[in-house]
Amino acid sequence: MKKRIFLKAFVLASLIMPAFFATAQSKLDKQVLMTIGDQDVTVKEFCDVYYKNNLKSDVIEKKSVDEYLDLFTIFRMKVMEAERMQLDTSAKFQKELAGYRKQLAKPFMSSDDITEDLLEEAYQRKQKDIRASHILIRCDKNALPSDTLKAYNKAMEIRKKAVKGEDFAKLADQYSDDPSARDTKATSDAPARPGNHGDLGYFTVFDMVYPFETGAYNTKAGDISMPVRSDFGYHIIKVKSVTDAMGTVQAAHIFLQLPYDAPQEDVEAMQQKANNIYDQLMAQDGKNWNEMVRQYSDDKGTANNNGTLSQFTVSRIVPEFIEACKSIKVNEIAKPVRTSYGFHIIKLLNTSGVGSFEKERQGLTERVEKDMRSKKSEELVLKQARKEYKFKQNDKNLETFLSTVDSTILDKAYKPADNVKMNDVLFSLQGEPTKVSDFVDYINKNMTKQRYVTPATYAYQLYESFCNETVLNYADSHLEEKYPEFKALVQEYKDGIMLFDLMNLEVWDKAVKDTLGLKEYHERNASKYMWGDRALATIVTVTRPESLPTVHALLDQGIELDSLKNVILHDSIKYVFVRKGFYQRGDNQFVDQTEWKPGVRNEIPSTVDQSTTIVCIREVRGPEEKTLKEARGLVTSDYQVELEQKWVQSLKERYPVKINETVLDKVRAKYQ
């Protein structure tokens, strides 16, 4: 965590670079501003960093060129020292840098146009909640074309029945391959469960797989979609309602528990009880809500909190509950509603709704990146990369190889036939060949057991994945030469990781582990770490008035803190809390209200409840030095500063600095 915060601060300003700095190659930019050790630093190198870290509008304290030149020089010395110590060569360092680079590369490996379209689409969908039912006809995503057609035709036949007016719920019970559609009988391990008859309840953007979501949002309320293909199969979607999005919901309820398969007379009796509670609530305009919750709710987990439930979104609660929430305004109470769990009387407390696009943008971006819809952007990047890097496929060699693949590939036991020409080229990028042997290695690492497909079909699926992965990896490996700003950003992360490790090694960890040096530093600087005036006080908090006489009697006896605690515990004196310690001015409001003289006792009644705080002053001390133990945090921090100063001085001796004053004057003039 410490390193993550360090790196974030280190490169925070590196995400924005003006176009004139990215493109200008003036004569001044190319001139050498300074030499550190044996390394030249150009004006551009310094100015880029100076601008990004010092001239942004949100920088509170802007530094002059000369001030920043000193900081930059020390920074470069530290980087040179880290490189001299080869801190960037360890496997741990390389793995960490690779992880950061992967994250940094994401924006450069996506299409801005597609991403923006996806964000806009997601934002528009986020503004609506949909309630829909579906009928699923299963079809494996790798199914043979004949099986795919069979599943599609079955879905179309069922859709025709629904469009003609047959009950959608009954069709779901009869035909859907989604097991949640039908009732489940009780077993020894689980109670009976009602089926949803295809009703998926409410959902919004990102709650469903992308193809299903798109099918639902493209279908009007009351209509039935054409079959929608997802990895699960074909879905026939009936949209019941499209309503304004609630966002995050906070609600409270009075819950009356009742099994979904309860006898009708029990249902009627519970319905009447719920109605009576509701009528009593309405008779007092809901002012007796808290009392009624405590008296009647079967949800003991929320009864002591006025029935308040944890915040939820529409996809997390049964649809009947959401319907009730949507029927009322904030602070209103809905009429009793029955769910599969029993009856609920619901009070709506708050809804977040949907914020502006700019407010929602970051959250939407994160969800889009993790969602399968991001493949749209990847597909465009792939298309552009193939064109840019001159992708050429040898169809003849590919067909020849695929014809040699036998059924062992379906059992995850593939071995290439003897006649396979491993050196045949399947495709090339920028003239660099990718051979059959490369693909065979990929097959061996990625094949899984398969059903429903032929060996050649599965081999071609693997080939497409292999081909796409190779193209993307090739494009990724050339990001630094294609995007100078990406190269600079990766370099900054590399420098940041090296500096963190170097500072740990030379300063932070050294100060913590050097106990003798820390002790000696404290002794030299003891006067810097002083206590102010302090009072040793016992603070007794009595929350019930009836306990005050007993506490006063104990305090009158002059009992010490530990003994006082034991007496209170032994005699079961409840609602009394005791603590003791040294307090400086401002540490405790009750001690501050008490005269600082040994033996003084001050009784302070609360203005908001029935509690009373009693402060007993035991001892008063003037200013005195803190021990190393008491001041360890501050001493360690200051010792680290001293260690760094000495270390930086040694770096200056190892890497002497020569500044070209003539060039520096030009840089000063540039930023006046």
C-alpha cells in the first residue's frame, strides 16, 4: 500500500502533457542543460518534468526553475545510483514493473471512439430499470452449426406461441432450460422453493450478460424479442416494464414471515394482520413507525434499527419488493406486499438515482473494461493492428495443418502427426514469421476437453485465439516506439519503483533497524521532543444517575484505578466506565474543564443524556523530555531526514554536477 501511494504521487502529474511539449524539437530543447556524473541532461528532459510536476494549475506551491533544478538533480542522482546498484534487474522488480505496464497500456490498446460509444450507451441504459422474463433454449457456444440451427428454430416456435397470446409464464415452465423457472420441492437438505416462471425481476446496465442486456433494452415494454444469442443459448425476452432508474435504494420494512406454500387460511390471516398494522401506521401518518417495527417485525436483524435494510440495487431484491418501492416517494409507506418470504410493509428512505455523465464516467469506465462489451474495442484495435503491422496469412499452410488435426484434440491429448511441417509459416507481422510449431505450442498450453465440435472446428477456434493474441502482443510490444508519452510514463513508473526500493534500503528501513543510531540521534536532540504541562487524571463516566452515589463513595475512599475497576466489576456496578492517563491541554475536553491541582475532583453532567463524567486530578507535571519510546515515531522520521541528507551529500560527491549557465538563463526566461 505504501509503495502504491508513493508511485501514485510520483506520477500523478504525468498523465497530461501539452501538445507543444510532445512535438516541439526546438534548438533549445536539444541543448545540454547540465551534466550529472557522466550523463547529459537536455533542456527538453528537464522542461517536460518541470511542466508536468510544477506548472499544472492544481499545484498549490509553484517552484522557480532554480528551486526545481535542485530537486530534479537529486532525483536523477538517485535514479543513477539505483541503476548502478542494479535494482532494476531483479525478478521481483521486473514482475512488478510488468504489472504496472500492463495497466498503463490499457488506454493505448483500446479504441477511443468505441469506448466513448460504449460509455454513452451504458450511461443511457443506467437511467432505466427493466423488469423482464425469459425463456432459455440452451445451446453451447461451440455447438455445431446444425445444433445451433436446431436450437434457434425451437426458440422461434416458442416465440410464435407467445406472440399469439399463450401465457409466457406457462411457456417458461414448459420449455425453458433455466431451472429457476420451475418450482422445486422440499428435500431433506433444502426447503421448497417457488419457481420464478421466467421472471428475472428488475435489472439495469451490467446486471446481465451484454447480449441479453442489449436484447432487453432494444425491446419495448410489453413486446417479445426475437431469439437473442448468448454463451448460454437463445433467450426469448418479454419486457414487462421500463421505468426510471432508482439507483442505490435505502428502505426499511416491517416483515411478517410466511412460507410461500402456506395454507390459504394462513395467508388470509397474515394479510389481515399486515393490513391492520398498515392502518395503524396511516392513522398516525407513520409517526409510530419505529414502535410498530419493534413490536411486530419478524426480521430481528433490522428490528432494533427501525427496520432499516442494507442499501441495495434493483437486481438484488425480489421484484415485488421493488414494485412497492417504485410505487411510493421517499418517506412514504407502501401498502403490504407479499413475496415468497411473507408480507412486507415498506418505507422508502432514500434513492440515489443516476448522476451526471461526468459523475458516473469513472465507474462506467471501470465496468466497461471488465465487461464482455469491451471486446468491441478490442476487435477494432485488432483490425487496426493487422493493417498497421502488415498481417499476412498463408491460407494454404493453415488449411494443410488443420486437415492433420485428429479427435485427440477434443480429449485434450493432441499430438501433431508425423507429416506436420513444423516450420511452415502460418502468418507474418512486419515480415516476422509465426510458424506451425508456435501454434502447436499454443494448442498444448490452451486446449481443453470439448463436446459438440469437430476436431478441425475446435482447432480453428484455437487458431483464431492464437492469432488474435499474437497480434495484440505484437502491438503491445511496440507501444513505446509508437507512443512517446507511453514510453515516458513507463519510464517514470520504473524510476518510481527503483526510488522506492532505494529509499527503503538507504533511508527508511535503515532508520528503523539502526537502533543504536536512533538512540544516539535522540540523545543529541532530546530537547526537540518535549511534553507540555500534563495532568495525571482518572476519568469516570457514569451513564445511569442511580450509580452516582456508589461511585462517589468509592472515590471518597481514595481507591486507585485498578482497585476501582475491580470493585466495580466485583460488585456488578453497571454502566460505569473508568480510564486513567496523562493528558496535555486539548487532549480531553473533560480534563480541560477541570482545575489542574492534585486532589481536585470535577463532576460534569452531560447536556444530551443522563450520563455524568467525573474527573479526578492525581498529579500535575511541568514540561519534560519524552523518552525514546514515547517519541519513537517523530524521532524515527527526523532520523530518516538526517540519513537522507548525509546520503544525498555522498551522491553529490559520486555524481558531480556541471550546469550550463548560458542555457539555464534561456530556460529561466522561458518560464518567467
